[in-house]
Amino acid sequence: MADGSIKKMGEVTRRTLATPALADRTILLVDDDPANIQHVREGLASQGYRFREAHDGTEALRSLREVRPDLIIMDVEMPRLGGVEVCRIIKANGGEGGFGFIPVILVTARQAAGKVEGLELGADDYLVKPFDMLELSARVKSMLRLKALQDAVVEKNRELDKANKELAQKREELLALTRVDALTGLYNRRYFEERLTEEFVRSTRYRSPLSLVMMDIDHFKKLNDTYGHPFGDEVLRQVARTIKGKLREVDFVARYGGEEMIALLPETGPKEALGACERVREAIASLQLEHRAPDGSRQPVRCTASLGVASVPAKSLPVMEELLRVADTCLYAAKAAGRNCVRQYQEESPG
């Protein structure tokens, strides 16, 4: 086949794909005179359209609620509810929640009426009786192409909106992955430090209470060495779930490193923070852990944690680094006191 013929076939194919199929489209004919409706049906019958009929504006609106036609050809002057009023109702409810875009061709017998006047009434096109059927057919095709292209635009916008929502969701999921510790499901240290900075600045600005808790699983290395790392990982997961379960939704819990967890308690003063720490400590000590040996035997394992907590505002803790330092110091004090306990920073009273 010659190159010219191939090129010509490609152009024909592109034109075919770009031209929306107009056959099998639904046209609503609205006229109080059945003879006029029959005249239009017969004139357009060869095009393969489907027709629905209504004999006044009220019937037209009822038909619109039952089925969404692709085009409305409607007489202006009808009993009860005229074509102009129906057209205005259709255009006023043209959003996706209403009728959507439906082109309207208004038809009138008034010879003096002009096209501009008709278009100003809200119609998409306007014809004066008696009209040439070939002209009507051409205008119907033009309106149906407009409808098909508008529907395609709406569908593409809907697909784009869906794709954007999916993309935003994937972005959130990806962002969450960069913020979350894979083993425990808690936030990671980097994201915790970002939030700590934000919360400390807010606490300083508004003089609102903020407490920081540092927690460490007691003798965790011994657990790993005795029962193996898979069991140690399970201990970390259960302790993480326990901590989150005993704190509020607004509290921020992270894995700080190894077996060390850290929690940020907004709007929480020293007394409330100490109570929260005791609840967490008791819940961890009550965990029913069990190690299964390769031979099938089972052994209960006890797990405890030590906690250190510090709160601001405090004159001796003017910067975030000091808050972290004293909470860590309190954690080591809890370990030195025999573990499985809480130690809280107490600001010294002046003089």
C-alpha cells in the first residue's frame, strides 16, 4: 500500500474517533400540538434517534426526572408551564447534582421573534415556525455534538478528580511511610523531633503545659539474648500497642531508638503526666507475654519498663534541648532506682 494511502486512512480514523456518535441519542420533544411533534419525529427519523414526548412544561420536567435526554426541542407557548420557564428551570439546575448540561432548542410561531431574543431566554438555539427540516436536522446534529463533547469533558474532569484524589491518598500513604517506624507502627524519631519542635514553640508562646516522657524496656538485651530477636521484636510491638492504648489520641508516641520509646503529651501538666506514666507502666508490667520454644514448650515472660517525665513551662527548662535532657536524666534515675518505676523532674523552688 502506498504511503499516501496509509496516511489518508490514518486521517480518516482520527476524524472518526474525534466525532462523537450521534445515533441512538435521546431527544425530548415538547409541544402541546401532537401534529408538530409527529412532524419533527418524521423529519428526524432517518437519523436513528430515540424520542420521548411531553405535551406541556410540567410533563417535560417529569420526563427529565425519569430520563436525561441528550437534547430538548421545545415549543415556547404551551398551557400551564411554557417553554421559556422550563428552559430557565433546566439551566438553573444544570450542575452535576441537577439535570446536568442538556441543550435546548426553543421553537416559536412568532415571526417577529429574533434569534438573539431566543438565546437571551436561555436557549442554546432558536427556530421560528415554519422551519426547514434540513435546517432543524443540522441544528440537532450541532447540539448533539455539543452535548457529547460536554459529557466527555465532564467525564474527563470526573476521572481527573478521581485520579487527583487517588494521587493525594498515595502521597499521604508515602508520607506516612516516611514518618512511621516499620516494626512498631509508632512514629519514627525524625518525625517526632519535628513535632516536638512545633509543640515546644506553641507551649512557649501560649504558656500551655506540655510533658515529655522517655521510656525504656527493662533488660531488653537479656530478652533478646535469651529468647531471640523475633521474640524481642514481638515484645517491642506489644509494648508499643500498650503505650498507645493507655494514652490519648492527641498524644504523640514514637520509637526513639532500639527499645526506647518517647511520648509527647500536649496540654498536660506534671500531675496529669505522672498519672499517665503510671498507667503506662502498670499496663506494660501486666502484659501476658509467652515465648514458644522450638520443641513446642511455652514459657511466660515478664516485661517491665522505666519511665522519665519532665514538663514545661518551667523556668529551668527554657529550651527544647533542656526538656529532652532532663527527661532522659529522669529515665536513668528510674533505672538506678531498681527499674519498673517512674521518675519525674521537679523544678527547684527559688531560694
